[in-house]
Amino acid sequence: MTASGRPTAVIVGASVGGVRTARALRSAGYAGEIVLVGAEDHLPYDRPPLSKGFLAGTVAHGDLTLLGEDAAAAAGIRLELGTPATGVDVAGRAVELADGRRLGFDELVIATGARPRPSPWGAPRGLHVLRTLDDALALREDLGRGGPLVVIGAGFIGAEVAATAAGIADVTLVDPMRVPLSRVLNPAVAQRFGDLHTARGVTTRFGVAVTGVETRNNGLVVRLEDETELPAATVVVGIGAVPNDDWLNGSGLTVADGVVCDRYCRARGTSNIHAVGDVARWWDPRRRGLVRAEHWTNAVEQAECVAHNITHPDDLRVHEPTEYIWTDQYDWQVQLVGRTGGSLDHVTLSGADPDHSFAVLYAHSTGDFAGAVTVNWPRAAIACRKALRAPVPLDTVRKTITTARRRTREPRDHG
């Protein structure tokens, strides 16, 4: 018990993983105090729209809020915002804050997420990374001034920014890989996404690395390894993320590209410290190894698992998520489930409009269904998610989807 005489759960990190954990604790019957600590001054907010609707100006600041003050008070969740955590005293069961305070805890949930990998080319005026609301506000302001935009990195964030900005700026998308999204898609499928950018007016420079970004004539110049120079008013760097785990140095917790956890999401060697979301690196029984996933859905499912395990210590639940990612690029609604890309065998199915609606199904070497990429085909995505609950031959999934397509001609859904 803490000084208040009631059990206290402290959750460090006020994005979706932390908020969902706090709410799930209350739903699961946790009767103690819940304290949600956030480094930013803003009320907890959702991040996925930052590179899409919010950046475009079609989503308002208030629409991002995950937990308002009234809702927090009604749920008995105490908000401690604007003061980052700087350390954990594991033996003393206390979280140390930047203002010198210590928050005692009986249960601790680490949900501090990840931050953009820093730019190797410094931070000249006009160069941005995108993770926080303040990042998005600054980027939106610079885009509003006009001029060309260069996006470095064609992963999810870079591709979404390029797609969002294509209607308001002259955009160039640069990546050293020859196809975008190469970490999750095989080259033939990834090429369709590269072609999508080109078709929508974005200049793509794939297969060439950036060697420098410098200020010149009140603007920026992005230098490429082929000696090309790209003038830019604004540059966005999206080259990956690193977990926010450095504040745990010296705590005694095992940290290695995230907080190392067991299959119940408990920090290694502890029973009352858990990790959730991008910062968690847990033992996944399906992959038989440690996994860290930077996806919204994983954070939500992990929060539910951790809240259950805190409130039901005699009935622990293993975190065994099914990989699920979505991204909106132009009028393509893209959903990825399970394992995709790499050397997996795959087949492509056409939807109602083959140019805008399709699915790529992947199989393990055993022939069992491994995962899928679907574009503007929500029914196919739902069928694929269901199929991953137990081993099923890829051919069975293919027949299910094609049979459903024949029975119901699904209208194009681009919006």
C-alpha cells in the first residue's frame, strides 16, 4: 500500500497504451488509485491521425482526445501531465519525476512508447520529424507557407505524409530501398505502392540514399548519393523509431530495445511492473522469441492483457496478438494482418475494382495461411483476421474470399 492507504497503479505514458490500460483496469474492477503520467502538457491524444487527417486540416485538435478531464475524473484516473518520468526505484516502489516528486506504486505500467529516430543530418530550420501533436502543428505550419516538400523514408509515416501533402505541395519521396514498405511487403507487391505515389503526382527517388541536408538561400537542399540535389522548403525525416526506455537506465530493469518482458508482459524479474505498447519487448510464444511491435492495435490488446493480469494475478493471460496494421494512403485503405512479405509464398486476388481493390495472401512453407495485405477490401481483411485464429491452408482462405466475392459484389470503398 502507498501512503494513501489504497493500492496505487501508476501508468507512465499517456498515449493509447497508457490510456487503454487505465480504462481497462477500472473495467476489470481495480479499486485502487490510478495515476496516469504524461510528459506532454496536452490531454492524452491519438497519434495515427497526425500524419493524415490532422496534418491535412480535416481533423481538429479536439477530435484527437483520448481522455478528457471530465472523463478521467469520472473514472477515478488522476492525470499528471507535463512532467516526464525520469527514473524508477524498483525496490522502493516509486516513480521519479522531473520536478523531483516521487509517486509511490503497488503496480507500475510502463507505456512510454517510442520516438522518431533522430535525423543524421542535424535539425536545420524546416526539417521535421513526426510523432507528437507539437510536431504535427509545426509541420502543418511550415507546409502552409508553400514550397516543395521532401520526405526522407518511405515507411508508413513517410508514405502517409507524402500522400497527405500531395494535394498541397510539390512532394518528393526518397528512400534507399528500391520499393516502399520493404520491411513488410515483398518487392512485387511493394511496387504497386510505389506506382501509386507516382500516379498521384509524387516524385519518387527509390534506391538512392540521402547524403546530406543543408541550409541554402533561405531554404533547404537534400543531397543524394547520385549527386542529385533536391531543393526543399520543408523536409520530413521518417527513418524509424526507437523505444523511450532511456529513462529506465539505472533502474535494474532489463532494457534491450525496449523493456524486456515475459509472456504475461511483466518486466523480467518482477511481478508488479508491466510494459505496454511500443516500449514493450515481450516473449511471444508463437514466434518463440522476443518481439517489439510499434502498432496501435498491439498497444490496445496489450493494455487489456496487462489490466487483466494486474487484477487477476491467479489467472494470468498470455499476450499472443495477431499482427494487424492499417494505413491510409490517398484513396487506398490498406490493412495488413499476420505475417507478410519476405520469402513467403503468395497469391493475389482481385476485388470489385482490380486497380483499387485487391488482396495478397501469404503462406508458410507448410502451406498454411500466414497473413495478408488487403486494399479497399474490408470483407477480405475480416476473413483473413478470422483465419489466423488457427492453422488453415492458404487455399481454404482463398476459396472463402473468392466465394464471398461472387455472392456479394462489394462496392468500391475509397473513403
